[in-house]
Amino acid sequence: MEERLREVVRYIGPSTLAKRTGKERQRWQTVATDTRTKARLEDFAELIKAYPEYELYIVHGQVDPARGQISPGYDEADRNLG
């Protein structure tokens, strides 16, 4: 779960997350790149509050586009098709 959280943070970007969540960019940068530092539950909660479409992917590693639940890979593939 933690690696998927990091993947989503890298995909969205620390600066964008900082703007959407009010949490410092440096914290999001640490979550994205420093595997020695554990992601916190509040990191997950803030990300899901700002981007609920990634919840199923982060928690279970699954997507359900019909319910609006996507992953970075799905989002990228969908953009390339359109």
C-alpha cells in the first residue's frame, strides 16, 4: 500500500499536492522519494480527500473506472487513447 501511495504522489506531483491539500511540498517530496521515511496515515487521508479517485488503487491495488476509481497507469493510458 505504501508503495502505491508513493506512486500516486509522484504521478500527481508534490507541488500540486501541496496546493490541493495545504500540506508542505517538502513533505510530499519526502513521501514520493525517501523510502527510508514511512508514509503517515494523515498523508493517505489528505491525498484521498483531495483525490478520492485513487483510493481503491492505493488500498487494494485495483481500479474500477465505472465507479471513478483509477490508478496512475490507467489515467495515463486513458489520456493516450483520447
